[in-house]
Amino acid sequence: INLYLSQLQLQYNNIQDKLGITNVTYINSTKSENLNVFNKEKSLITIISPERFFSEKFTKSLHDMSSKVGFIVIDEAHCLSEWGHDFRTSYLCLSHNLGRFLPSETFLMALTGTASHRVFEDIDCEFQNFKKKKTKAIFADNMRRDNLTIFIQKTNEKYKKLIDNISPTLLGINKDKTLIFTKKKRANSDNTTDSACITLTETIKNDEL
């Protein structure tokens, strides 16, 4: 069970290319035809989003095959906790939905790279709702992320400094990745759904900043 469409596709490709497992499929709103592969038991691994549990077709198939589902893996499991309250409410229903369609003896694993002790406790509580017993094992690795860098720069020319820092990435000059947080709407817009995330690439190309 995975959160993002891009991750579903990435994991699908990695399982085939890196592990050599070809009988794998994923089901979402754009790949609903893959449900037939699942129904015919031709998939060793089936990757889905948590919203599939609200699909009548999928849940019927899962109910019919419940005895043949041996292992459930929940990725981005921190969404079972506080992360999911406003972000993906389908995660908050996940343990309940698993209990509706699968026996409690089904093996269950949760994976996350973002979990405090409190989040661990929330995940454990959700697990117990489904398994009806305490979690057998929790494995925690080092939370240090050497590939991430956070820095704060003070400048009187904030827009120029911003563009100087991110333009090589946006223009494809280097292979760095940039994450930009913005307000929910533009300051000069009356439309509450209007994003503040303007097309920076086009702005830089046109020298508008």
C-alpha cells in the first residue's frame, strides 16, 4: 500500500528491473484494468493506494481472495498517525478496512522514514486494531540524513538570492533537486484556489525577476 502515484510506478519498475520479479502489477484510478490481473491471481505483488479500499470493485475482489493474501506492506506508515489527519484521511481508515476484508493472521509490515516515538505509538495502536495483539517487532535505523542540507541565508536582495540559488536546478544545468514552499494563494488574487506557486522556470527564462 503506497501513497503517491509516482511511487507506485517507481516501485513497480524497481521490482521488475532490480529484483527481476515480473508478475507484479499496480492498481489505481488510471490502471483499473489491472484489477483483472489481480482477480486472476497472476500477480505475486500488487501495489495499491489506500483509496482502493473505497472502491466497490476492488474490495469485492479482495474479499473473494482474502485467504490468498499472505502479506500486507504499508509504505509511508507515518500517515497512520498525525500526518494523515489532514493529508490523506484514507490512511486513518486503513486498519479498519484491513480488518473488514482480511483475517487478522495476515502478516503486516509498516515502513516509514519519518516517525517520532509518538508516531511509532500511533502506528502500533493502529496495528493492534487489525491484528488484535501487540506488535511483535519494531526496527529503527539511524534518522540521520546526510543527503539533506538545510541552511538559512539573510539577505537584503531575497529574490535575487533565491533565483541565483535555484535557477541552475530549474533550468536543468545541474542535477540537484529543489523544494519550494509557498502560500496557499497569491497575494494579488481573489481566487482562493489560485496557487502562489508561479512557473519559476518561465519567469527565469524571460528575465522577469
